[in-house]
Amino acid sequence: MIVRLSLQDPEVVEQLWSLEHAAYRMEAAAIGLIEYPPLPETFDSIRSSGDHFYGILADDGELLGAIVVTPAASPDCLEIARLMIHPDHLRQGIGASLLKYVLDSHPDTNTFIVTAGTRNTPAVSLYRKFGFVPGESVTSAAGANLTVFRYHRS
């Protein structure tokens, strides 16, 4: 089941921090980065974030995956800031479930934006499957090629 994650719960924040770091290392390797800058996130920055965190928890409370959304500049636009799946739980439909949940739970939002590593084939395939269209390319501080994807409701 997908739930909104409480950033006031220290255990949830710790799991988010760990999940983000594991997913970041995995993505860096997938897109061919040898060196990458450390993530700036701390427990405090997660806790005080204005973003909305949703996650899938196992029966024992383990965080299997999370999606983070933040309002964009326009009121009818939402940015998917992060989609993270625990490396032990890849290819189980967790990413698709989280993405579908965000799209379905924001019916008044017309545009969704997400940025993914251009060479991150699983992420690119997932976004394309849901109707996201690739747009401009950018380069990260670490030198990775990124693609900005947009989804516009019909």
C-alpha cells in the first residue's frame, strides 16, 4: 500500500536517507559515473523539506520505494523530484505503482515534470511507458547527461 510518509517520524526519515543513498549509487553506476558528488541531504533537510514523500512499505515497515513531488513554478504543474527503489526490490512494479499513484492522486494537475539520467534505461522506459515525452537535455554537476521528461494530461 502507498502512504504519505511522515517526515516527523525519525525511523521514516532514516529509511528515506538510506534509500536515497542506495538508489543514488545504483543510478550513478547505471549511467556510467565513476565519481559523483555526495548527496547534500541530511536527516534535518529531509525532515524540513516542503516536498511530499510517498512510499511503499513492507509488512515489517521496511521502505521498499519512495516518490517525492514538489510544486513547480506553475500551479497546474508538479515536479517529480525523486523516484527511488531499494536495490533489493527492483523489477517488482514498485516504481510503476508509485508513479501511477502520483498521477492519479493529482487529477487537477495538468503537467508533470521529471528529470532522469539519459542512460538510465529502466527509468527512461518507465516514464515513456506512462506517456512522458523527452525534452531538453542537461548535464549534471557530475557530468551525467540528463533528460527532462514532461507528461501533459489530455
